[in-house]
Amino acid sequence: MTYTVGMYLADRLAQIGLKHHFAVAGDYNLVLLDQLLLNKDMQQIYCCNELNCGFSAEGYARAHGAAAAVVTFSVGAISAMNAIGGAYAENLPVILISGSPNSNDYGSGHVLHHTLGNTDYGYQLEMVRHVTCAAESITDAASAPAKIDHVIRTALRERKPAYLEIACNVSSAECARPGPVTSLLAELTPDATSLNAAVDAAVALLEKSERAVMLVGTKARSAHALSETEALADRIGCAVTIMAAAKGLFPEDHASFRGLYWGEVSAPGAQELVEKADAVLCIAPVFNDYSTVGWTAWPKGENVLVADPNRVTVGGQTFEGFTLREFLTALAKKAPHRPASARDTQYTPTKIAPAAPDARLTNDEMTRQINGMLTSKTTLVAETGDSWFNAMRMHLPRHARVETEMQWGHIGWSVPSSFGNAMGSQEREHIVMVGDGSFQLTAQEVAQMVRYELPVIIFLVNNRGYVIEIAIHDGPYNYIKNWDYAGLMNVFNAGEGHGLGMTVTTGAELAEAIKKAQANHRGPTIIECQIERTDCTDMLVQWGKRVASANARKPHVS
Ligand code: DPX
């Protein structure tokens, strides 16, 4: 049998550990999909549309480390680019693969279907460069191995998405076989001089501090530095706080854990801890308008160390040439013990009192019951909206995971992303919290959970509108058409699936529905939780006010 470009790509994807890839068919990628199907180490998983396909791959990368999505030219790829932008913002190595025009049509002057109707077919590559760390167009078999390897290696190294387009007549063309995968996975050798200097500068900051605090940020996971972060916390012994997007990245039962730092909406005591500390070690943070609560909570200055995935800034100097993992490991060998900030404080998880079982369901009662379901095997996917704040106030058992998309913030992300996440970690339990407004963007991907029998439990919060937007800036555009969300399951089952849909209006009904959901092992469950529109977290209201006033700053006139 001829060894082909498509087989090479499949082998490389399987070699980096992918057991699945996500796809939507189209005539520019059909031959490529056939080639990928020949690889029996990987299963092809189908999505309803390319936006969802991109987000499914994004979710798979969260669970599994990397992912691939295969789409058709332009009509498919341009839809997928939004999700790929999300993967870029969230530091996830997703390989977007697009079928593309026949190599003979490039430069021929031919007008092709699914294109802009011009005769230059380079535009998709140009567009995708902005949302990927490497992008290649393959129009001949001889250069395919080098281009495929470059794209995959760069994505894995930079933890960012990358792009390949393969001319539809080249995916079945003959090609060389790949060598060992180690060439794709090799890490760069660290610059020892720079690393030692960074560690010395960090030690100097800690030596002169009495109340050091650690602040863990979201990129600690994509930098593969979670256990190193914990080891450093053990060594220094100081209080450890987390940023919102890093919820779940530091164990909440750790003796030094002191909760969420999010400016005015921090856990009790956490704001004071960070803002009064004489040394703040920020581990892989993302400081944006949301995470700084409208630029009001941004640790800066002489006593702040920022350890980014590939760079450390401390004491007015910046160091690079090593990874975050290498820095944390080296620092944990030399850092002094500074336990004061942990010794003098404690962490008390938020406790929500149970509501009367027959009282109208509230946001608090819903959150309390969902929190009660979490185990070390749970992955909780919290959509943009009040679901963020509900996730933030939950107490997590060790190894429970929380997924949010706080940098990109595309509503509707959670449904396809949880589908991909569940596909990539079938040994875990997946719970989604999603608002009605968000759900309406990507609802059809629940049908794929039915198709692949994934027991994802979806808490659909029906508060009749875009409540987070109402908190930030109200207007008629924040009110949406109501749907029969639970009823959708009949549509998706179509007489052959095991999806379950229920609507609840009281705490007792919710408790009953959760029991049924947990017994439904062969498909997803939607529990539509009907709550009042005005019933949202106080955190959302406070945070919303701050972000709104940052957005409303007048243009600067010089
Ligand atoms: C918008 C947002 O119902 O949740 O808890 O009621 O807010 P809450 P819902 O899902 O509403 C979400 C809504 C409209 N954001 O409040 S956060 C603007 C927006 C976005 N992404 C995309 N379009 C618009 N974030 C793709």
C-alpha cells in the first residue's frame, strides 16, 4: 500500500498521543478524512459545525494536552478560526487542518466553489496566521513531512494552535514515513546563566520579605508547572492565592491555600493578603481588564515577581532562556522559608445554607447542590456569565478540575468544549454550568454527546436573559427568546438516543433530577434550572460595576 501525506499526518497525530480527532466533512477534505481513517489508533469524531468542531478540539486539548480539528476550505475553516482564536487566547495546542484547492488550481486563474470568487487561494493562510503560532500550506508531497512536523512541534512547544492546509489532491500522494516522535517533543536546553540569575533575584526578594504570598495564574497549567508550583509553596510555606481563571490549579485542601484573589470580589482576607504582602510571586498570571477587575487589582512594583511561561521579571530585571517549570524547580531548591502570611491567616470555604426544599429554586441553592456533586473525578465546565462566579465560590475536592474560558470569553464555548473534554477524559465526570443565552449559540453539539453516549450533566441556568450583560450595561438587547431547553433532548434523541431532559423550579426537584442524571450513564442530561432574572451573585454585580466603569473611560485627549 502506498504511504501517503494523510497517513503521515495521522501517524504524527497518533504519535503525540491523540486518540481522537474532530471533523466536519466537505469536498476539499474528504480524501484526507479517508486517509486519517486508515489509522486505527485514532477515532474520527464528527461535529455539527466547524465552530463547534474547533471548540470540541479546544476542550479535548484541555483534557488530553493537544488536539486536532479537520475542516473544509473557507466555509469551514473561517468558522473554525473563532474557536482557534480561543485556543490561542487560552494557550491550547490545537492543530487546525483544512482541506484546500487542488494543487493544479493554485495560480491557474480558475474560480473555485467555497471561495471568495477571486483566484488567489492564499487568503485563508493569511487570515489564520493571526490566530496560530505556525501555519503551512501543503501543495506537494515532498515538503509535507517538514511542514507537518514544523506545525506540530511549534504548537506543542508554544502551547498555541497551529494550522495546516493540504491540497485535496495531495493528501493521498506518496510520501516518506516519519521517524521517532522524540524530535517533535524535545524541549530546548535551558540557559543556566540566565536561570541562576533569575533564581538569585527571586531569592533576594524573598530574603528581605516577611509576608510573602504566591498568586497562581492560569498559564501554570499550559506551562505544565502545577506540581512545581505546589512544591515551591511547600518550600516557602507562605499563603497561596489563585486568580479566577486558575480556579482548581492549586489544591484547595492544601494547608497554605487562602482562596481567590480577584480585587474587590476576592475570598475573605485574600485581597488584603496580596495587597499588603511585601513579596508577591505571580506564577503565570494573565492580567487583563477582567482579571484585574477593571484595572483595580493589578499587583505591580518592586516587590512583585512575575514568572511567565518563558520569562521571569523581578527587581527591575527580566530573564529568559528557560521554562517556568525549570525556574520553579530551581527556586524551590534555594527559596527561604517564609510562613508568616499562612501562619497568621486561614481559609474558610464559602458555605451556602440549604434552602427549604419546596421554595422557589435560587441561584444559591443550585450552586450548593452542584458543589455537593463534585468529586476528585469531576471536571466542572463553567461558561461565561454568572456561572463563572458560581464556580468561583465552590469548594473543590483535590483533583477536581474547573474549566473556564476567561480570556476569549466566547459564550456558547462550554457545550462543544465539554463534549471534547469528555471525549478526551472519559474516566472523569463532566458537569457543565451554562446560561440560557450562551446555550443558544452552540446547543446542537449536545446531539453529539447523545451520539457518542457521553454522560455530560448540563445545568442550564434559565434566568431569561444575558444577566451578566444586564449587570454591566442594560438594554433591550439583553433579553432573549425563551426555549423549551429540556424538550430539546427529544429532538436530539430522535427515538434512538439516551439523552435526558428535565426542568426544575424547586430545590427538591433539583435534588431528584441530579439523582436521575447521575444514573444516566449512556448519554447527556440537561437540567434546566429556572431561577428569577434578578437572582445572581453579589460578586457578579460588584465585578460588573468595576468592569463597566473601566469600559466607560472617556477617550484620552492630549
Ligand atoms: C454575553 C453574555 O444567559 O448567562 O449568567 O445570564 O449572563 P448569564 P447567559 O449565558 O448570557 C451570557 C451573556 C451576551 N456576552 O450575558 S456574557 C457577549 C458575547 C460574548 N460572546 C459572543 N457574543 C457575545 N461573550 C460570541
